[in-house]
Amino acid sequence: MNWDDFAGWSKHIADWGAEYHKTLGDRPVRAQTKPGEIAAQLPASPPDQPEEMAAILQDFEDIVMPGMTHWQHPRFFAYFPANAAPPSMLAEQLVNTVAAQCMLWQTSPAATEVEGLMVDWMRQALGLADHFAGVIQDSASSASLSAVLTMRERATGFTGNREGMSGKGHLRVYCSDQVHSSIDRACWVSGIGQENLVKIPGTGARHGMDAEALDAAIKADIIAGHTPAGIIAITGGTGVGGCDDLSSIIKVAKAHDLYTHLDAAWAGSAMICPEIREEFWQDVDAFDSIVFNPHKWLGAQFDCSIQFLRDATPQLNTLKIEPEYLKTTGAAVTNYSEWTIPLGRRFRALKLWFLIRSYGLTGLQTRIRNHVQWAHELCEVIREIDGFEISTDPVLSLFSFRCPGDDAMQQRLVDAINDDGRIYLTQGAFQGRKIIRVQVGQFDTTRDDVMAVASVTQDIWESIK
């Protein structure tokens, strides 16, 4: 393909993209295909001869698109959103075109310096203290793994990377039972192990871990000869929005000199609203590491996760490796590949720059406030459906409910709703029972879209009960 053809097809794809988004509400939210159906339409072997782009794009339309679940659909209420506001898409087009590998300052100075500024813009927007620096990771999973590795190294006197973990004893990490599964995986990958991840039951209206139980677990482990390594707190857990009391967790951490990481992957975006910070963000500045995902609720195209660090030195001492070919001569610069597990890095900061400038903080705050308000309104409407119960009240824009019947009936209702295609929900589990989750957060959803959850749910329920 020559560059004139590239320009023509780029325009074609941009036009297709605009039409796709303008008509997205007319499509079923979740893919309506069966396992293996897409692969069966593709050739088993690669082509020997080149094919025309027109034919490739036609197959994309005919084969691929019917098998796509539409995450940008205004009635996507499943999981958490992976939003992609139009300005962030345009930034990604530029990033893809320039195609830089931004591992070091010298391999892309602008990428490094824009990243530093965007992290600080977001620090200010979230009301964090100016002692925080940070880095853009691909996802919260990577940021949490980085934090757990740092806990491991700090607890072993920074000898684990060099000597291995044999003979280091049992390192213990503490968290709520509402944490995301990525925390479990981080303990697997770090060598700490699942059995050394101590989960404290969530309690109270926000299902946070009890600080007294946390303190007791740490003391018991010390008596047993184990080595406490760190505490992972949450603000806005995936299941039902669990939120720890950050102030009480920090007091326990300080009493035992433990490294702390706060997983605010979803809910962190809401902290751009000062009134929400006052309710959920107390003593956040005392945490050693904080992660939130602008690619969830804020509108930055996936992937884009920011990890803030109160002091970057422990993580750098854990992850930095500098062979001769990666050394930078001359003036001191920041090389963000030393802050993260991957060496290779994309220019993720550009989409944040485009996004924040295009909407301003006030525009982004309005969206989040609307989503929270609409979720509360929807919850009350579902509460009034005959026989339905609210399992967990809204935490920001996430709540859950149950229909009449056992767990099998909850799954039957979820499956029937998603097969219908008008909205998309997911099931979950809470206190030993299956629940149906609703989260409001798609970037361009409207109040009418949100309230449709109640009418569609009642409609489907009447057809299957």
C-alpha cells in the first residue's frame, strides 16, 4: 500500500467510524453469535497472494462486526466501562501513525514530557498532594503487580530480585475480600502465593475491611513468624463497589510500617468531583501507591492507567534495570520504562491531553455527576418492581439487585436480558448469593438509556417467570 492509498482508506475508515457511532444505539449491545461461529467463516490458512483492501474491509464488516460486543453502546451497563471519547480516538490515530516506541526519554522526548505533565494534571484534578509523582501503565493489573513486587522487595530488604524467594519465609499481604482478582494474580506472579494473601471480610454499608480485624491479623502473623509486607485498600471494588475506610487502614499500616497500595481503578475517576472526594478520599495522601484508570469512567481510550507514587524510589529500586544499551547520557532525564514492568511503552499520554483539553474538567465532572444521580434514580425504580430486591445500594454509580427465585433464576434473567440485546448487564456474587450488577458509566449514555434498564428488565422478567 502506498501513502496515497493509505490516506484514502484512512478517510474511508473515519467515515465508517463516525457512522458506526451515530447508529450504535440501533445495534444489540452484546454480540449475538455462538462460540466458533466467527472462526468458521475465516480461511484455515494464510493467503499466498495479496488481497485488495476493499475485500478485507468488506469481510471485516460481514464477518467481524457481527461478533463484536459494543463497549461504546449507550446501554452498556456491564462490568465497568472502557470508554473512548472521540478526542481520545483522534489522539490514538496520531499515536498509531507516528508509531513511536516510547521506552526512554531519548526515544521520544515529547512522549516522556507530556506524560509527566498529564500525570500531574490528573494529580491536581484528583486533589492529591504535590508529593505524588506517577507513571502511565497499561492497566490497573500492571500497577497493582508493580506495587506488590515493591512490597515484596521492601519486606526482604530488596534482596528478592537478586537472591530469589527461597528461604525468605512467608510474606503476607492484606486486603479486603472485595478486591479485584488482579490482586490475587499479583500475589501469584510475585511469588508471594495465594495462601499468603490475607483477605479481611468486608463489613458495613460500603463493605470495607474492618481495621481492627486487619490489625489483629497482622499481629497474629507476626506471632506465627510470618513477615507482613503490605496492605492493599480499595475505593470502588468491582463486585459491589466496596470501599475501605482509608483513614483507619492508614493508621494500621503506620503502626506496622507497611507499604500501602490503593486500588481505585474504577472509582478514582469520580474523585475529580470535590464533593465525592470529601466522602471517599480521606487521608488518601498517606498511601504509598494509588492506581486509577482514565480508560474506565473518564473517557480515555483503552489502555490508560495512572499509578501515583508518594515516593518513586522503592518501585524504581524494585523494577529498574539498566543495561548499557538503555543508558542515557547527558542531562538527567526520566525514563518511564524504569518505573514499570514492560520495557516497551506506547504514547498513552497524548489521548489524555486531547481529552482533558476537549472537555475540560467541568465537562468530565458533569458526566460523572449525571451517572451517579441516574444510577440512584434507577435503583429506586427497580426496588419498586414486584418481588425484586436491592442486594447492594448504590456506591457511586454501581448497585445490584435480585429477582424472585434462586441463584439459577438470577442467571436465567441475566442471560435472557443479554440475549435480548437492548441492554447489557452482568451477574456477580455477594454474601454467598448470585446478584445482578448494574453500573452506569458509558461516556455518552443518557438518562433515558439508564432508565431503560428497569423497563427492559421488567419486560424480560414477565416473559420468563
